[in-house]
Amino acid sequence: MSSYKRQKKYIRPSPFFLIVCEGEVTEDDYFKSFPYYGKLGAASDRGYHYSCGAVYIESGAGQHERVVSKAHKVWVELKKKYGTISPNEVWCVFDCDGDSDGLNRAIQAARAKKFNAIYSVQCFELWFLLHFQMVTGAINKTEYDKKLSEYLGICYTHGTRGMYELLKERQDFAIRTARRLWEQKEQMGELQGDPITNVFLLAEALNSAYEELRNRQSNT
């Protein structure tokens, strides 16, 4: 009787996230700290053998429309390498950076490609601040650093690492607060008015993906 060794069957992780960010540090460090990124990589996981990591993050893509261009380029490259990747698995992350017209063009460019447009006005730090308080009026960008420093008891500056761990216990509050702010701005017809962010959509998607993974593991 001949023996044989069963070949490993490599599968594509689902859901898959291609996240392309303007900045090189803040967003990159934050999204790489989500459990779904840390847990599901290319290695075997309880009998599953993945063809690639579940989250691919491209940072330092440049501002606004450059993010969309970079996202499209990487998307095409990864499809050739890994197979089908749906446009709705692509997430473009922008800040306003004082250029509302540029932000609007970038959002429209992303949506035209059916990519997700994730943005904050004025800056990504708004999402961090919403972990502690509701923000309904525009404030100076330097005030974000000051307020976060006070709440966290550290000297926060743009690029401070480890923010996910510092904020994770208050993430549910931030999601609720950011959604409420979004809904208020939507009623006012000011979905790009300062302040606003929809980072909560990406946070929810990453959390949901991790819960799905845990459920699959518990059933194996």
C-alpha cells in the first residue's frame, strides 16, 4: 500500500484589505495594530494555509489623488500575484491637509473606481480625539495634539506610535461618537465640513473580520 502526503491547499484570506494611506507613520502604525492584521498572515493557522496576508498596507502614498493612483497600481499588482481582489476591498485613507478641493477630487476618484474613501477633516487625529469627546466645531490642528496629550498623559505629536493600544479600550465610544458626528453632518449636507471622519467604517470592518476569523477557528 503506497503512502502519500496530502498537499497543502492554500486559500485566499477573506475578507482581504488593501489599505493605502497618505502618511508614512500614524495611519500605518495604527492599522497594523488591529488584531486581524496581527493574527492572520501568510502562515498556517489552525489548518488553514493562506496564500497571502489578510491586510496589505501601503503607506506614504502622497496626498489626495496620489493615494488613489497608488491604490490602483498596487491593486493591479496584487491581483496579478494573488488573484481576484474586489474594488470594495481597497481602502484609500486621506486627510484634508487644508486642501478641500483636492480632498474632494480624491474622494470622487476613489469612488469612481469603487474603492472605499476614508477621510478625516482636518486630520487623522480627529479620530483619536473622538475616543474621548465629541467634536462638533472646527479647531486648530495644533489643538488636537494638545488635547490628546492631556487625555493620554503623554506628549503626543503627529507620528506617535502605539496609539491603537493606548486607545483600544475606548474604541467603541469612538465608533459611536464618529458615527453620530457623521450623521449630523449628513443631515446638514456637510459631509466634508470640518470636523468629520469616517475612519470608524474601516475600524468596524477590521473588527468584524477578526470576529469572523475567531468564529471560524472555534468551529474547526
